[in-house]
Amino acid sequence: TVIDLVGVIGTHVLNHLLPDRRIRVKSRMIKRSNSKYQARGPTINRQTYKATTSIDIITTDP
């Protein structure tokens, strides 16, 4: 015997379709992050920052 599962599944899906989607009220936008630091724009050139490196050596007197 041949069982046609695609036909059975297809008819079941077509008989129980989901309702139409709601109309979007707001436009899509990028979600803002919750950062405690001030947001910086894309115009900042981070290549001109000066880096400072220091090494402190602490020794104990014998």
C-alpha cells in the first residue's frame, strides 16, 4: 500500500492556516543598548588617540 503523507500533511496545513499578520504600527528601528557611557558617533577618529603605558616595579628591601 502507498501512503501519501505529503498530500495528507499539505491538506491539513492548508485547512489550518494562520491568521493574517497585524499591520506594523511603528517603523523598524535599531534597538538602543543600555549603556552607562555616552554614545559616540561614527565621526570619531580613534587612530589619533595617544596610548600611555607605564610599568611600576615594586621590590622589597632584603
